[in-house]
Amino acid sequence: MARSINALFDLSGKTALVTGGSRGLGLQMAEALGEAGARILVTARKEDELTQAVTHLKSRNIEADWVAADCADPASIKKLCDTAISRLGHVDILVNNAGAAWGAPAEDHPLEAWDKVMNLNIRGYFLLSQMIGKLCMIPRHSGRIINLASIAGLGGNPEDMQTIAYNTSKGAVLNFTRALAAEWGHHNITVNAICPGFFPSRMTKGTLEHMGVDRLIAGAPLKRLGDDEDLKGLCVLFASDAGKHITGQWMAVDGGVTAVVAG
């Protein structure tokens, strides 16, 4: 007998690890997964922000904990993986969200900055997925991996938005998502990506100020930026049994920007 829609979206008894989960889009997704019933472990580099995030989650009756880690550093990722398994028992849902951006013209882009973006935005996704997959998901024949990409990974930018490393890394995230989904499907592990458009956050503050909010929303059919609810539904869909037959896919949450052929 088919389950009810409420049962399909229910994450009670599940565990979730959310990187970059102390604020912004990561905290929004941690909140969504927790509200659906999952136990949450958030990670980021700054302990004070993690403490505030967990206090916020607990105020919403979500079972949550934190661990500080640098998802650009392989040794720190290994320690994070071990700690997550120790605290949660296993990881059912992995949200790869930690990210960095750098603005510079391509001809002058520093190599150090290129490596910083790539190490966090794509190498870190691979390393943590590899470890959690091998230790938790493959042995249990079950898992959900959600990768945060971006509409920036779908193409280039307006001439005055110079973020070539970020765009390149997010394009890599999309094909990483497809390739891993194809390889791990027989383990009953789904791998999907979310491509946010423009959301107010610490990372996008400079872009919003430089480009102007009015200019950015003018190109969106819904005529607004993303808010602190807009990723919740898709995140829970990809994490739950409601999305159990969806893998290797991406979806833009951008107010319709990518639906416009010529902006």
C-alpha cells in the first residue's frame, strides 16, 4: 500500500550532516531537515557561529549538535567524518554546502585564490562524500547526498561579475553529482544538486552591493531574491523517500532566472 505524502517526507529516525551549516543556506537546510524529523550535526569553521546555530535549531525543537571543521583540509575532513559517525552512529543524509567565492578578472585571478575556491567547493565535496559513502552509506545500502551548486555553474556571468573560479567549481559540482549518482545508484544512494540563484548572505553581500538588488531581481520572473524558506522544500524532497527515485539531477531555485532564454 502506498504511503501517505506525510510519511514519504518524514525524516524521523534519520541523521544528517550539513557542512557550512552555521548560517545562511546551510542553516536553512539544517532547519528543514530537522523540522522533518532528522537529527542534525552542523559543521563550519567558527565555533561561535556554530554554537548560535545549534541554539537556534534547538529553539525549534530540533535535535542538533555541532563540530568545527575546515572542509578544504583533508585531515580536518577525516576528523569530521569520524566525529560525525561517533556522534550520530551513522550518516543517512549528507549535505555538501560549505563554499567560498573570489572576485577577480580571469587574466589577473590569483592561483592561490583559485585553489582556495576549488579545494572547498569541489575537492571537499568529493572527499567527504567518499568517506561518508564508504563508511556509512555503502555498507548500509542507503544514503542521500545533496550537493549545493549554483546557477553560476550553468554558464557565464554578466561582464562585470568576475567570479571565474566560483563558476568553474559549481559547474564541476554538477557533473560530480551526475557521475557519483551513476556510480553509486546500485548502492541505493541518491545524489542530487540544488542550484540557488541570488539569496542574501554573507557570501553574496559583495555581489548584491556591486550589481544592485534591483538589477538582479529585474531578470527574475518572480521579481525577488531568495529568502530563508525557499530551499527547504527541495532539500527535504531530495533527502526523503519522497525523492527516492530521483538521482543525478539538479534543480534551480532562482525565481525563474534560468527560465529566461535571454536576459
